[in-house]
Amino acid sequence: MFSNNIELIDWTVRIRSKTKVLKFNKKIFKSFKKISVKIDEIFYNKKNKSASCKILVKLNSKSIKVIDLLYFDKNKKIIKILAYLQ
């Protein structure tokens, strides 16, 4: 789903490239025994090929609310993720 030159920006990191983003995600999944994600709302903007999601992430027993902005390229691959902690 990721473009080769994806960029991920959140409240802790700013990284670019599919390899680095996958490595970052893998590290998160190894850090927590239990991870769950509940999507509360999704908004899609067809004109600029983007979507936003309001989600609740549970990492073990800790819950965090996050807003993700996702941008897609012409091949429907994710080119950019902006994640904001609520």
C-alpha cells in the first residue's frame, strides 16, 4: 500500500522511504504485546486524493487518540502520512 518514496510525519518522527517506514512500523509492533485500532470516522477527498481518519489506538493498556491524514499517488499508493496526537 506504500509508495516507494512515502513520507511519515508524526509527533515523534519524520521519515521518508518505504523501507524506513516499514522498519518503523515493525519496531512499534515488536514494542507492544497487544495493539488494536478502532476507526471512529473516515473522510475522503477525491479531488486531491486524500483521506483523514479519526482513530483510537490501544497499545497494551494505554489508549491514544490520533488523527491521520493520508495522501495517495496516481497509483493509489500512500505517498504521505501525517499523524497528529489528539
